[in-house]
Amino acid sequence: MTIDTAMILAAGLGTRMRPLTNDKPKALVQVHGRCLIDHVLDRCVDAGVKRAVVNVHAFADMLEAHVKRRTDIEIVISDERAQLMETGGGIRQARPLLGDKPIIVSNIDSVWEEPHGSALKRLAEGFDPARMSARLSLAAMDQQLGYDGEGDFFMDEHGLLTHRGMMPHTPWAYMGAQVIDPRIVDEEPLEPFGFMRVWQRLMRASRLYGAPLGGFWMHVGDPAAKEAAEQRLAAAA
């Protein structure tokens, strides 16, 4: 499976990142000398993506001008200036821009190491449309920083996922990147909603799968996590 289109979820308000987001969108916060959105777009380019749909809301003009300077990937803007649509609603609103083939979807607050080559490319190569409607990249709980939850999913030997539910913790955390069949949002209303609503439907149909990231994940959600990520990246440089 070769994927040439990505959806980058960059429209969030970035409230947890304040004061760094008082004058810019979270996507333009720099980590180790590079904006968060460029970390993600670099990974997409490395995976063979040719076109990225980027949704914008907070400081939309600033973000749009920044991403359109890139010459190594086509940028298409999904405009959420009028209303922030959340993760699921953002994909639903951008649906006419995404086509019907599988796409990569990524948040902008994740930076990760790739000791085994492109994680997004491996995620795409393992996507089987016959069995899967979404395939999530999952970080091991002992291979991450900045994530303060107790994990998100259990994964069986075939990669099939079940959510943590009422269990106190799980071995795997969703690290913000997935491959999806974009048609899975077609039945959703055009309104703000979180993508968990779609995942729950896919779990009931045994169509939600996962795969290990295979590297260290840095969830850059607040200034403390940004500093920790920069320290790790600097040490590895």
C-alpha cells in the first residue's frame, strides 16, 4: 500500500501550550529549531506522501502562509476559520479534498524517532483494506514522554484493537498518526466531533487495527513536554 495523501490536523487552539501559543498557532511552535507541523510534514515526505491537506483555525493566515512556503509537498488548506470542527469533524469537513483512497492522518503535536526507517511508510504498507478501515500507530508506554494518560488500546496478535474502557491501564498509547479509509466518515454529520466516535464504530465491526510505532514518541502538548523533547533531541544530535 503506497499512500500519497495525508491530512494534517493543525486547527487546534493549543491552550495547553500557552503562553507559547499567545501569538501563534500550536503548529508553529518550534521544537529543536523546527516547527511542529514541519516535523510532521517531513515525516510524510519521507513516507512518500505527495499532497497534504492541512486544516486551519487559530492564527489561520499565519499557518497557511507558513505551510505554503514548502516546495517538497503540495499543500491544500481545509478552512475552519468559521468553526473549529475537532478531530473527526475536521476530517469530515475536508472529505471532498481527500479522495477515496487510504490516507495518512496525523496530529501536529507528535515528534518521534525512527530507528527502523519511516514509521508512516511501515504503517501504510501494513494497511489491508480488505480487513481494516483504520490502522493506528501505537507507542509503547515505556517508550514515550509528555503523555500523561494510562494508555489507550489493547492489541491482539493480529493487530486488532480494543479500547481500554474501564481497565486501569494498557500497554499502548495512540501517538497521533493513523492510516484510514476516508470513506469511514461519510456517514457522519457535518459537525464538530472527536474521532473516537468513528473508532468505536470500527471496533464494533472488528475493523480497527494497530501497529507498534517501533521508536520513541514525544507528545509535545505543553511547554514542559516541549522542553523535554528538545533535551532528548539535542542529546541524540
